[in-house]
Amino acid sequence: MAKKIWPGKTHRLGATWDGEGVNFALFSENATGVELCLFDQANQETRLPLLEVSNYIWQGYVPGISPGQRYGFRVHGPYNPEEGLRFNPNKLLIDPYAKAIAGDVKYGAEVFDYALQELGEEDSELLFCEADDAHFIPKAIVIDPTFDWRGDRPPCTPWHKTVIYETHVKGFTQRHPEIPDELRGSYAGLAHPAAIAHLKSLGVTAIELLPVHHFNAYPGHLVNTGLRNYWGYDSIAYLAPYSGYSASGIHGEQVREFKQMVKSLHAAGIEVILDVVYNHTGEGNHLGPTFSFRGIDNEAYYRLVEDNPYFYMDFTGCGNSLNVRHPQILKLIMDSLRYWVLEMHVDGFRFDLASALARELYEVDSLAAFFNIIHQDPILSNTKLIAEPWDVGEGGYQVGNFPLLWSEWNGKYRDTMRDFWRDEYCRLGEFAFRITGSSDLYEFNGKRPHASINFITAHDGFTINDLVSYNQKHNLANGEENRDGESHNRSWNCGVEGDTNDLEILQLRAQQRRNFLATLMLSQGVPMMLGGDEMGRTQQGNNNTYCQDSELSWLDWSLRETNAELLEFSQKLIHFRHLHPVFCRRSWFQGREIYGSGVRDIAWYNPDGLEISDKQWHEGSDKAIGIFLNGEELLSPDTYGERIVDDSFLLFFNANPEMMEFTIPLTFKEHQWKVIFDTKHPVGFIEDGKIYRKGELVPVAARSLVMLSCPICFDTL
């Protein structure tokens, strides 16, 4: 074991191998001393004090060590929780800049920096814990960053052509029969040709992965329950891919495996977007364990309550909030983001509870330093940036308020479309805004329709199958007496809660699934599909499977056969969207003619063929509406500056519980309108659809969507 240490350099935090040795650097503003801890194969520890300090960066260079070296830190300083100081050198700490980590945290009393002394019914005191926890804490690993990226070409899919597929690294392949057992549930499994073939057959252009930053797999409340943190929203290292998703089992190999996954997906034309959690960490509240940040410099890394720094500001519901007001913590986030783009070649990020990152003081500020820096960054400003535009703090719901460059998960789209199809109150005006890209939310500040990430379902909540099968959440398996998870799901079970053999109800549920998917893919903006919805995956009514690393959460690939019609429907629907630019416009509708076809780019109709009146937009009882999309009036040109011309379409939405007839508007000239799509049909698309002309009645079944196309250009209205 090398014991010699030289003065190091501060310009790169973490562990940096240069071919002859490793430079170590750690930020701590309030520490009085830092020790580098090196571990050999027998797990014997050697402690080397870092004596060089510059700008609060503690550094040292150890010659003769190489990739694979395991290490951690011990940080000295005052222990006074009442003042926000939590230094305890008995705790081995994970490097915030670690590129790889060897396994999961193990739980025991030793991983807490305190021993809790009860003083009364409500009062307690945190006493200094002298127990060493090195055998509980996973070690950071020095990596060799080299990788053969030759031939890698990021797809750079334009926003308006993007279709996102949200899924989980493990859950996507854990049960895939065509992927070798040893690769299932891993980065290598996701890179397997069978996994990529499914994504290609669907036509999705980007895969959005639930958190892959190394996370706390066993938060305290799950210890001894048989459950674990499946989703991964408890990060403890922002530059390290989670080791549990590595197929090799060799510590450090997860980095190469992740890179190969990205390279393979890129070769298939699929972008990689990461769900990132910079709003909080896996160390929890003031009674949480100490893995890294808390022991390195609690006062710097976390937002503490100003008049009582014993406690943490909690805008996330997870116990703490990162202190993005501190320049060094902001630097950590930015360094992490750049690392994943430059070294790991990912294409974008979805920011969990992004409103928390915008809290300069207490209120959400769209001009917060975090957003200004990203806007100016030459690397990150050219990636796909998606905000989950809310947190749990006061004023945290910020849909429509994020700055330029940012797209948003459009929660209003989700809620509106759920209410529309389940026959609940939904203003026609609200429906119209959502299906056309939500211009009321995004147009005023110069954004395009792609600012709206449209979704019906996501990992957090019901799957699309459960959305039409359950009125209530069924989360007892989580061990929290069904208290966890959202209680207001805007769902409808179609008449029976859960499983049923009633063919009529099953047919209605299948139709509702098609209604939701069709609405999603025919809306302006960027569609995001929840992985497995294309096959009707169920979670048995559980809408909060964060702790279910089991078949309840994993994709069931046998559904490809049992729900083959739904899969075919999904594939055809996405490919149809790609073929027709009228459904993925780069610019907003103008409500007028642009190129002189004589017809506006969009028009709205009642079932009787007359246009929607101003009064109707404010009503919520109307559940039938016709939409005309003019393929001749597409404002934006193609890549080469040429005018784009598409077919024209009539969409007839009927969310009523009875069949309705829609009139082809009399104002249209003598053109033929052919039925090409009907959600009452098991696979949606119809090869020999009936042809209609102006004034004729088109029957639209209860709770269904019918689409007609007219390939002939309009001359005049």
C-alpha cells in the first residue's frame, strides 16, 4: 500500500489518474482536517492526511496507485448539530466527485454521526458517535476514463421530431426472454440487440432513464422490510453510475458498461436522457445517516433553517435540499452535468423537482443562478433540458414558468386529457390549448411547442392500463397502510375495480387505452410514453412502486403476445406521427391561412359541422369536438428551407357515453375524406376506410376518436 503523498492540484476535484499516480481533491469550507483513506484488497485502511489547502480545496497526490484503487475520506471539524456542524472523523465519507462506487451502503447504528439521547417526550439530543463505520460504507473507486468512442454519433434528434420513452434500466430487461440471464437488469442488457429492437420497432427517438446516479438503495424506513429503493431518487454520488446495474460485477466496470450502452443506443438513432436528482440527497433529514455531504461540510452542502440550523429546509419531501446558493455546490452540479455529456455522451436531462433548484431564498425564481449558468454554458445549453416544474414547497407549482431552453413535464396536459376521456368536467378551451401544444403556457416567452413534454402516465402514478382499471390506489404492498402515493388520480375503472372477466368492460378499457395513446401522439409538443404502456403493463393498482424491485415493476414481456393488438397499435401510431409533420409542428398554429390554400391552418367544429362558438370554449360539459388540421398551412420549412406540405386531417373526438354523428363541414369543397383511424378498432388503423364528402355524417362510437384524411390540396374555402 502506497503511503507517500505529495502536494496535489485543486483544478480537478475527486480522484484523477494521470498514468503514474492519482490526484485527490475534496472541498470543505469548515473542516479543520481531511484524511484520504486508501483500502487494499484485504480491506485494510491506510490514512494519509491532506495537508495542502487552497480555496477550501484539500488536495494531495499519491504516486504509484492506479485504477481500481478503493478510497474514501475522513473529515475533522467541530461537532455541534445545533449550529449545523456535523463533522465526525469516525465516519468514512464517499467522495462527492467519485466516478464509481463499489456497491451499496449497509445499514447499522454506525452510519449515523450521532447517538440519539432522549431527554423527554419531545426533546432529544444528538450525541457524538464514536463508532467507526468503514465496513458499512461502499468505497469510491479510481477509474481509467479511456473508452473507444470512435464511430459514436449523437443522434441530435430535433425537438419537434422527438418521441420519449421513459423506463428503468433494470425493469426494462429484467424479464426479457431474449436477453441472456447474466445481462438482464443491467446497462449491458439495455444495450442488447433485443432491447434496442423493441425500441426501434416502436419508433421512439429517446429513452429517458430513471436515476442512474449512485443512490442509497436502502433508506432507513425500508431497512428490514424486504423492500428497497427501486426508482433511485436518493442520490449520494452525482458522477457515478449506479453499480447495481452493472452486469460484470467488477467494481468500476459500470462506467465502461454505461458508455457502451450509450454508444449502442446512439448507433440505433436513440438518444439517452437521464432523470437527475440535484434537489436533495439520500442522507435524509437531521436524523438521517452520514454517507458523504453531511460529514464533509453540512453547512455548505445543505439548505439549513436560518434561525435553527439543527434542521434542514425541505422543498422536496425527502428530508433535505441541496444548497444551490453556494457556489461550490452549484459547481458540483454543473461539473456533474458536463461530465455526463462530455465523458458519458448522454444527450439530455430531466430534472426531478426542478423548482427546488430555483429557490434562491424561499420563493421560486426563474432567474436563479442555476438557470443563468446553464443558459450560458456552451455544452449544456445544447442538450435537451426538461424540468419537472414543481416541488413540495410553497409556490412550487411552476408549470409554464421555466426560462428559455427548458422544456417541461406538462402536468396540466396530463390532468386535462385524463378528465376529458373519463367524462369529468373539462373546459373545451383547456382541451384545445393542451392538444395544440399549450400556447397559453409557453408562447408568450418565445418558446416553441416542444416546450411542452406531453404525458398521460409516468413512473410516478398509474400505468395506462391501471388508469382505466382502478379508481383507487392499491399500495398495501409498500408497507405504509396505503397512505403513500397520490390519492387523486383522475382515473376511471370503467365499471369494476381491478381484474374482471366482463368482456364489455375489458373492451371499453382497451378502447380507453387507445384513446389516451392516440391523443398523446396526435398532440402538438413532445410525447412521452411510459415504458410498458405499449403492451398494457399493470402494477395491480399500485401508483407508487418506488420500493418495488420486483415483478410488480418490471416489464412483463409476455404481454407482447397477450396484448399484441395494443403493441401493434402503439407501433403504427408512433410511426404515423413521424410520417406526418402536421402533428409535430415546429411553430404555433396561427388560426389563419398562411400560404393561401383558402383554409386556415386549424379549425374547430361541433358535431353538426358548425364552428365552436366563443361561449363554448368556457364550458365543461361538451365532450365532442372536431379538429381540422390543414397540411398545406405548415409555417416552418424543412431542414433545407423548403416548404412542407402534408395531408389534411379531421379528428373527431367523442368522450360521451353514447355514439354521436359528426358532419363533414359544408364549407369544405368537394373533396374526399377517408376514415383511416378509429380507436374502436383493435389496432386503430383501417386500410379500407369509408369515404365521406361534405355534409355527410360520420358515426363516432361512444368514447372513441375517429380520424379522416384528405390528401387533396384545398383551393378555396
